[in-house]
Amino acid sequence: MTWLPSLITETPEEGYEIAILLSRVAVKKTQPDDAVRAKLRPDYANNADSLTQVSLVVATNFNTVAQANNYWKD
């Protein structure tokens, strides 16, 4: 199994978790050094603008997952 076997989920809540996973993996692939990410974390964790940007990235990924799931319509 890969880290992302599918975008298809049973519920929107599961879809949101996939959106978060997509966002986290993007950061890890962009900056693969764990130590560098740990060093930078306090800077963005305490910055309102950075946190708002994180929400935007997750929302964008959630939109992608929602589309893949036909917005969970039957």
C-alpha cells in the first residue's frame, strides 16, 4: 500500500483527514530534513499569517478530495 492509496473516502470527515495528510506530506517532501522542520516549526506555529496559510492549503486539498468523492453525493 502506498501512503495515498486513494482520494475516495466514506465521509467528508475522512476526506478532511486526507486533505491534512496531503498538506503534511507536501511539507515533508519540500523540506525532507526533520531537524530543519523542527527548527522552523516555532516560527510558523506562533504566526497568525502562517497558520492562516496552512488553513488555506488544507482547504484547497479538501476541495480536491471533495471533488474526487463527488462531494459525497449518492
